[in-house]
Amino acid sequence: MKFRPLHDRILVRRIEAEERTAGGIIIPDTAREKPQEGEVIAVGPGTRSESGRLQPLDVKVGDRILFGKWSGTEIKLDGEDLLIMKEADVMGIVEADAAQAKAA
């Protein structure tokens, strides 16, 4: 199924957090918090300014983002749990540094 968000909304897939702490302790599913990091998989066209011009979004498909704990609306598309949120709910874009990009 194809999905295209409207206006300034984005479709996000949560990126699962690590199952172990830095010390090696395994965190059970019941104690794990929902991840606040995700990957943008679809974006809307943007919002209209007062003059009527289309203002494109700052995030794009493939960006890794941070968002608030209670941001967005959870939906299920093709059996996958996703989030729809407004661009204003995004706190920032996580950028991979050059060393990580070369290693990948």
C-alpha cells in the first residue's frame, strides 16, 4: 500500500533501541521505553505561507530524526507499526559523522 502524508505531516518508522545496557544487562520488553528515534519514510508537500507559496519541509525521506516521547499518532500500515506526526514535533535530524559513513 502506498501512503502519502498531507501538508506538513511525515510518516516515521521507529528505530528500536538496544536490548542491552552499556554494562551488558539485558533489558526486558516490559521495562523498555518506546524509542524516540525514527526514520522518515514519507513526507507531505509542505505548508502554505500567508502569500500562498508552498513552503517545503526540512526533513526528507531517509532522514533519521529525534522526536518527543508522546509525539505523533500510531497507525498500522501493511502490518507495520508507524507514526504520523507534524514536522513541528521533530526535535532534530541525527546526522552520521564522516567516520561512520566511511565504515558503512
